[in-house]
Amino acid sequence: MTKRIALAQGGLYRAMAALQAEVGKAAADAGLDARLTELVKMRASQLNGCAFCLDMHAAEAVAAGESPRRLYVLEGWRETALFTEQERAALAYTEAMTVISEHKDVPEDVYAEATRVFTEDQYRALAWSVVAINSWNRLMVTSHAPLPERVA
């Protein structure tokens, strides 16, 4: 794999990190469960093929109390009853925003379900969470960010 210019440094990176901190605060203030926001980050990162973010958010999800079993089957979330109604709405919304080029919009049924199960503040925080992780995915994938060393 070609070594690329690192994008995770400098003033713009610090601004992106500050944005992420604000998004996380908004999600917590709106009452979104940390496990739900980690599932959102994981699902977008799966769709975008971002190994760096998958590695990071799998560890953060487990640290937040997420079950490894649910992470193992996350890509097939529609085929299992392991996810709550709210999580299912968040995952569908995440997928729609992440692959927005396919539909040129978030489908009405996905939007309707998300706004049914989330408050307006939660919906805004969810949307910004998806925007932020998609931005991180694009930075990490295009710069070929290496995985950090971890103890197995």
C-alpha cells in the first residue's frame, strides 16, 4: 500500500477533533446512549471500509458496555432481534446518510422512523454524528491511516 500524506495533524485536524467533541457533547446532552452512537460510528465505518475507525470504535463500544456479539453481527442488523427499535432506526438512518449518493436523499420512510423514535435534539445529534464519522472515515481511508498497536 502506498504511503500517503498524513491528514491527522495540524490546525484543521484539531478543528475536526473539536467538532467531534461538540457532536459527542450534543449526543450526550440529548440523551443518546453512548453504545448507540458507537454502533452508528461502526456501521458507517463498515460501509466506508475504514479499518482505522472500525478498530477504534469497536474498542470504544466495548468500553461503553456494548456486547461483542452485537458488534459481530452489526452488518446483518436487519436479520436479528438483538437491536432495539431506536438502534434500528439509527442504523437505517446512518446507512441512508452514508450512501446518500445512491438515493440523493434520505428516504422518507427512514426519515419518518428516525423522527418518530428520536426527539428533535436526538435527531440533530444523530445526524451530526453520522456527518462527523463519515468525515473521519474519508480522512483516515484516503490517508491510509495505520492501526495503532493494541494488546490482543
